[in-house]
Amino acid sequence: MNFIVIILMTSILTIFLSAENNMMFNAYPQTIENDNKRELSINQISPCSMTIETDFKLETNLNCYKDGLTITGNGITIDLNGKTITGPGKILEYSGIVILGNDVTLKGPGTITNFKKGINLINSYTIDINSIILQNNQFGIFSINSSYGVMNENNITLNNIGISAYSSNNLIFKNNLIMDNQLSGITLVNTNQSLIERNNVKGSGIGLFLDEPSNQNQINVNNLMYNIADINDANSLAINLNNNQYYQNKCMVSDPAKLCLQS
């Protein structure tokens, strides 16, 4: 029975990721703009959708009907300052923070919630994301064509997928609390030479999923427990074929077997 459930969860995750990767989204015409009173407060409209090019400290909570902040500057620090950025719903194609620049530090405390992508890295490198709460998004953190990013000590809960990386390299996911994400905690798609270390990944469909083209990743000393499947390496692909390395991960259910300390 567990084997059937794991296959079903993997199939659902694959379909979900395939649709996302091919940008196949349905149209959802209703947003906060179309509320019953057909009005928005100035706090809801501005300063959302701001483009940030220099060091920035958020001074107020944001309730956004589109994207929250777009970071285009290089070598800058964004301080969420304990504030919350709330979006119009995770079925709509908006992000809490879009990072297009390089050498960017995004630091908490702070919360990003109710977006398609809480934090969206696009063609970026040398990004440091730390101490952020990401909850109730479709993707907590989403990375595409990015490299040398560090995601450290974030709280990533109640999303469809906690962290997802596409065609990215040399990423580090370390010391994150990743709990109760519906489809998966961490997913790597065509992502290589990355480090997943000392994360707590609990209560998800698949705790950690790597597809077949994801190679030479190191998965060390993680606590992956109470997921339907704790680790899925390319649907039972022998790890010597993609050279992903697993070391002292505490878990119970892996595919292929024997990737857990307790297997």
C-alpha cells in the first residue's frame, strides 16, 4: 500500500512540476481588484510592485494585488524588518519577492504568504536568503537558472512545494524548517552540485525529490521524517548513475532503498 501511495504522490508531483515548467496556467480573472466594493486602499496598491535597486528596509506590512517587490539591484541588502507581505492568492501568477539582481541578501525576520511563488529567483547568482517565514504559497522558494544561492534558517510551511529549483547549480539549503508542504518539501529538477544539509523536512508528500538529470548533489545529515516518502531519487534510479551522495540522513522511507540511516 505504501508503495502505491508513493507512486501516486510522485505522479502528482511530476504533473504539477511539468505544468509549472511549461508555464501552463489557467486564467483566473478574479483578484483583489474585483472585490465587492470594487475599491482598493492606497496601502494595498502602493508600495507593492516596487522595483528595488539599492539597500532597502521594509517599514510597513504590504497587502498586494500583484507582485510584492522586484529586486533588480546588485550588491544590496533587503531587510524585511519583521513585516509581512501578503498576496492575492496562490493560484494567481504573482510573487512576493522577485530577485533578478546578483549578490543580493534578503534577510528576516519577515513573512511572505499567499503568492504563487513566495520568493522567485530568476537568472540570479550569489543570493542569500535567511530567517524568512514562507507559508501558504504554491512555492515557498522557487529558483530557475540561478546559482550560488544560500537559503539558511528559513521557516517554510503549508505550501504546495516548499523549495523548488529548476536548472540551477551550486545552491545551498541549510538549517531550514520545512514542514507540512502538500506535495514536497524540497524538489530539484535538472539542478546540480548543490548541498542540502541539516534541514528538518516533515509532514510532506515527498520530503526530498530529485529528478534524473539532477546530478552530483550532496544530501547530508537531514532529518526527513513523517513524510509519505522521505527521499525519492529519480524514482529508484541507482545513485551511482547520477552521483548524488547521501550521508547520515535520518529517515524511514527512501526510493531507492537504503538511503536512510534507519532503513
